[in-house]
Amino acid sequence: MPELPEVETTKKSLEPLLQQKVMSVEVREPRLRWAIPQDIQKLQGQKLIRLNRRSKYILAQFEHDTMLWHLGMSGSFRLCEPATELRKHDHLIISFENIQLRYHDPRRFGCILWLNHETQNKLIDPLGPEPLSEAFNTEYLVNKLKNKQVGIKVALMDNHVVVGVGNIYATESLFNTRIHPAQPASSLSYEQIDQLVIEIKRILKFAIELGGSTLRDYSNAAGENGYFQQTLLAYGREGEMCINCETPLQNIRLGQRASVFCPECQPLRTVK
């Protein structure tokens, strides 16, 4: 699933559409995670004014309406010349003045919705702070974790605690701060949490600079792959040697997700 750096990179790659007018909208398959709105045709004639990101949602503000876009498990946007051959899973085509925006999603877990009171209340309002914002700081995270007995990795991937720290970036941040992913969140010291906040911000910024991670089929709207996966030290490296101590990396499942760690560098501390 695309994580925060991939969504941020996708959002930036859509910026050529800003100030362009929608000429037509074609829905080829409305059945995504939720059905594409039947009145999506009202985008026709509206200019795209602004693009924002909240968590893993892209918020596309047009002149009179705002849409909420989510890539789901396998979704992607692509900017295409109108004559470009359609692909099997191109479900939505928005034609702008001189280019087309196509939404492609083989597994159809993404969503194309209006940002209205219902979606704001259901999908946006419950979210925690952005990890790259000032609101995500050591004092905030200390307070959020003090009563949580779940493993720290599970806590970091809880969107009510902080948004956008998905499996890849949580794994790498914990490896670099030498914290076991199953360490009870409430048992972390102030110093550990402070280091973790710093590392999460660093990792995410670095991943955005490298265009995110292309592990399977992710690419931005210009068709460009990310390169952060070339720097991975733990994620996906089960059985390989730790770069710090040459101990084989191990994998456990937390929250139904693979969690690779070094048993030597990231020991599970006994909670007294």
C-alpha cells in the first residue's frame, strides 16, 4: 500500500493540473472501495485550484467542490496524452485542457469521493497529527503512549496516534533507534521517544526526497518510480545480516504485519 511519502510524491506530480479546467469526466468502473459519486460530472467546467494531502488522502480542491482521493492497496494516478492507449484497470478519466488524469486500480480498494460533511467526519476528523508537523513532538507522543500496552510499532501505525507512519517507515525508524517493534509502547523512556520522533521525521523527509518506495508497482503520476527502497536497512530483509552487528535479521508479525528487526541491536526489554 502506498504510504505517506508515496502519496506526497503523487500529489506533487499532479501539480501540472493546477489552474487547468476539466473538459470531461469518464467513469469506466465506478465500483471502488466506495462507489464513485454518480454526480462526478459536475467537475466539468471547474478549474483545479489546489492540491493538499491529509494522511494518505489527496484533497483536490476545484472551484466549487473538493474531492478526496485515496490510492488504496494498488491505486495510482497517471498523467497521459489523450491518445495514450487505455489500460485494463483505468477506472476514471478526467480530461483537462491539454492532458488526461487517469486513475488505475487493479484491486479497486482506493476511493474517489466528495469531501463533504460525511467524509470529513468519518475519514478526516478522527486522524492524529501529521508526522512532519510541529504538533507531532516528543511531549505529544509521550502523552499518547503512556497508557498503551501494545507494541510500539502497532502504536505508531495507529492513525489516531499519528498518520502516515506505515509499515516500511515504522520498521526503519525502529531499527535506526534500536527499539524492538514489540516493546510495549508505555515502557519507552522519554529519551527513546524523543529519538523516535526525530528519526520518524528524518526518514519520512528522506523518503519524500527519493520519491517514495517502489516495491511492486508504485509510480507517481509522471510514471516515475521511487528510490527509497534502495536504502532499506530492515524492511523486507528477513534472514539477511544486520549492517551494524552482522546478526541475521528476524521477522515477527505484529498487527498482522511483518516486522523485521535485529535481535541483537533491538533487544526486547523486560518491563518491570
